[in-house]
Amino acid sequence: MTPRLLAFAGSLRTESLNKKLARAGADYARAAGADVEFIDLRDFPLPLFDEDLETAEGLPPNARRLKDLLISHHGFLLSCPEYNGSIPGVLKNAFDWISRQHGDESGLVPYDGKVVALCSASPGQFAALRSLETTRNTLIHLGCWVVPKRVAVPKAHEVFAPDGTLKDDHFRKQLELVAQTLVRTVRALHT
């Protein structure tokens, strides 16, 4: 069984350290035997969640596209920055839109039973650990299985080579282990 994984970052910035980390993690998951699709949340712009807007216009098309992507994968590799001590608004907004019931389809369908590996990168010394906890708790609440292994990279502006790979051996090994754990867990749950 080949695990189908979706990799993305909770950041919109083109040169996001978390996008680099998610791409590197996706490469390790591919090396472990997974089929990995990397997406950029910038390609799925969404209005701020508003039930009045939802009532008037329904689920935004980009929310439906994201929902379909999450449904079609066994798990996710998510790299999450920290904004003001918490989860980035763009990521939380995406979670909120995707979790809305659509017709007879429960809003939890995209999350229920999905396996998630979390990582984070930050130029600061705390490596976005508070955001990882908030993201973890949100995903567990939505029905995901979050693997206990994670990697948090502090001073991340110093650990990437120009080609986007990790030049720091310690964090490279940690990310590789997280990606391998994600792939093994998906296989164990879907075999």
C-alpha cells in the first residue's frame, strides 16, 4: 500500500521557512515510499470565515478544493509557523472553512482518521513550539491522529542550503524520522 500524503505549510510567504521545511519533509516521505503532493495555501485564497457569507454564498470554491484534497489523502505533513504565540490566521481560517458541513457531508470527513506529522521552523529560538501545540490540539479535536514525533527548528534561517535542503545534520535526521514515522503509521492504519 502506498500512502498518499499532502504536504503544506501554514504560511503564505513565498520564501517561507516553513514551506522549505514542508518540502524537505515531503522529500523524506517520498524516500520512505509515500506518494506526496505539495500544495501552497496561497493557491487557495479564502475569505475570512463568516457564517453569514456561508449562508448567502455557500462553501467557497477554494474551500471545496482544499476539502477534496484532504479527503483524497491518507495523511498530512504540515509545517506550521508561529504568529504572536499561536497558529497563523491563514491556517486556522482554512481549517474552519474545510470543517463546515457541505450538504450531507460532515465537516469532519476531511480530518477523521487522517494521520498528521507536524514540524515547524522559526528564525527565533523557540522554534514555533507554541503554535505546534495549538495546531496539534486543533487537529486532534477535528479527528486526526497526530504522530507524537515532531521537529521544531529554531534559527531556521541558518539551517537551509540555497537549494532548500537542510544543511544541519541534526534537524535533517529529525525531519527524516518524522517523515518515516508518518509513512509507517499510515501504512499500519490502512493495511
